[in-house]
Amino acid sequence: MSGDAAPAGTTGFDKVLTFTVPDRNARGRIVRLGPVLNEVIAAHAYPAPIRHLLAEALVLATLLGSLLKDEQSQLTMQAQTQDGVIDLLVCDYRGGEVRGYVRFDRARLDELGPSPTLHALFGDGYLAITFDLPATNQRYQGIVPLEGETLAAACESYFVQSEQIPTLIRLGVRSDASGCVAGGLLIQHLPEGEEGRERLHVQLDHPEWDHMRIMGGAVSPAELVDAGLDLETVLWRLFHEECEVRVEQGMPVAKGCRCTNEYYRSVLSRFGPDERAEMRNEDGLILVDCAFCSKVFEIDLD
């Protein structure tokens, strides 16, 4: 990616672009969610502050999940608190599919006004990020306090503390009568080709990282959510002066609720007959409520 003109790009909504800047030992992801985002949010009548927060969380889950190389691997991001207006926010990403849900106290939320802070919503909460890697039968989890002004700041802290990777994340959300659009940019520094190797310390003052942090930090929320501006052009604006930027199409993004009658039958079949009998209602059905898609599944095991 070089020259005086932006490349003709094609990436608009619900696709991930992956990129690397070899001379700076950096990698990144950029995504803009539109129809998929609205499909996930439409499952519940979320008020505006919760819609905004969930939109940010879904973009974050997509950015972090797209770092996984195995399509069967899963990223789960969960924010919880004991004393906040929101007691649970959960999103996950697997193989290009994303889903999310927020549980909150509506009466307490209404008392906060139209633009509550992160601390007002979560209190002294924490963010847990979990990577499940079935190919190697491994699970990694890091937990950081929900400090700072945004979920993105908490995710940056996670990578510094748990993964030892300097990370920059920028988000943008726009919501109007036509729906919700959210975009995000993630950049990480992997000095000396360290991807996949143990990192003994984080060099936040490394000149390569300092350069990438400044250049990537110049992106505006408006650029991330502008439907008329493809993602290739956003990257060109940021990095066209670099010697080389390698850009590739990542996975398309889709709503990923995996709830079906068949799935729940397989889960319930693992319980004993007496346990299943206790779950049945007066019609002999077992009702399973999926919080992600706001549907009740009637399961008849007979």
C-alpha cells in the first residue's frame, strides 16, 4: 500500500480486514458492523446507552476473535459486577460468528441519564477475556478491572497485562433512525517477529510501537462508521507513507446464535431421566430460554 491515491476497496459492512506493517513489526484488524449488529441488538428492546455499549462490545469481540487462526476456536468476553446497573455483559466470536447479550437493571439505568459512564454502569466490575482453543485442548483467560472510560481501554490493559502485547484499540458507534453502525481498529506490536513466542516484557516506549500508536490513533470514530468510506481507504489514510502494508480480506461476520431444538435436545439428553422429568412442564415439554436471541425453545424429548 503506497503511492498518492487510495486503492479501490470493496469492504463495507460485516467484514474483517487483516493487515500487517512488516517494517514496524505490527499487525492489525479493522471491522465495521452494520446489518449483523442490528440483527443482534434487535433481539431485545435495549435502551440507547445499552445499545451503544453492546455495539462496542460486539466490535471488540470481532476484533479480538479474528486474531484466532483456527475457525473452531472461540473468544468470549464477559464483564460482570456485583453492584453495578449492568450485572452481566457477554459476547463471543467463533469462526466469523458473533453474538452478545446484556442483563441490566432498567430502573437504576433510568436514574443515570442519557450518557452514563462506564463506572456508573458497572461499578467495581471486571472484564474476563477467554480464548478456547479446541485444536490444542487449551484455554487461556485473563481478568482485568473495568477501569478507565471505555471497554476498549480495559481490553488494551488485558493485552498488556496478560498477553504482554502493546495494543491500540479505537472504536466508533453511530445510532440513528436507520439503525446502528459500529467500527473498530486494533493494532498490536510484535517486535522481532515475536508472534507466538513468550514475551518477557512490554516495550511501550519502543520507537516502532510509538510510531504505530500515533499513526493508528489518528483514526476518528466518524471514519470507522462512515458507510461511504471503505475500510481499505481508512487504512490507506493512516499508513500510506509506510514502505509496505499487507492487507487481506478476513472472514465475513454473521450473527452466531447457535440455538436450535436439535442442539438443546443433545444437551438435555445428557441428563438422567429423573432430572429431565423435573424439568418438564404440565404439557410434558422442557422450555429453554435463550438470552442471546430472546427465544423460548419447546423441547419434546419423546
